[in-house]
Amino acid sequence: MTQLTSLVYMSVAVDEMTDDQLVAMLREARLRNDALGVSGLLLAKGGRFMQVLEGPSWSVEDRFAAIERDTRHHGVKSLSREDIDTRRFDGWSMAFGNPSDLEVREEPGFSTFLTERSGLPADLAGSPADWLLRWFRGRDLQDVPEERMTLARHAA
């Protein structure tokens, strides 16, 4: 059986992204991640990203290396890395803001985790990823200095 890994990281966007740009990122990432066997959840809020990647170890590490090189963000920090027995996310999804455009809300893979406090997979309960995602959702990150973001790293 292939060893599965779950990795959580956080980063800071270089420029503010529009809903259209985020939807384009969602579509591109779903295709690429599906082809590589990677599932998870990406949250975009207050100019920051937090993402859970899960899948075969080699594939997660490959995606994370590509993410570290992506020029759309900086300050990429790995917060949690753990071996898992089974996937906790079905496919790959993304949550951002509260788009008023109904088409965005109906986009395959769009998650309401940030706005509707929808639950996370039950298998995630008590894991570092669970804590980090809930922490991210509950914070106003717009004006949080970079130094304060270390709180999330130390809590994991």
C-alpha cells in the first residue's frame, strides 16, 4: 500500500486576487491535483493562503515544491506534516471570501468552509490539520503582521 502524507502550509499572496483569478486557480489546481492523486483543501482569506495537501508522499512533496516556487505568493511555511492511513478529503476544493456571483458558488470544488462554518471531514477531528484550518477560519488575517503568524506554526 502506498504511504499517504498530509501536509499543511501557509503563505502570503503577492497581490490581492479577484474572484475570477481564484476561480481560475481552482480549476487549474483541480485538474493538476487530480492527475497527481492529490486531494485536500485550499483556503484563501485576507491575502493569505492555507492549504492541506494529501496523497502519496512523493506526489505531495512534488506539489509542495512547486508551490514554494509559485510567484503568486511568498513566505511559504510548512506547518504540519503527518503520515495518514486514509484520505480525509474527497477530491480537491477551495474556499475563499463570500462571492456574490452564484456561478462561483456553483463551481465544482468551491467550498463554503470559510463563510458557512461547514464542517470538516469527521476523520480530520483532532489532527493538526483540523486545528490549523479552524484557526485560519476564525481569524481576521487582513492586518496580522508576519511575526504573529508564527502562533499558528507553534501550535501545530
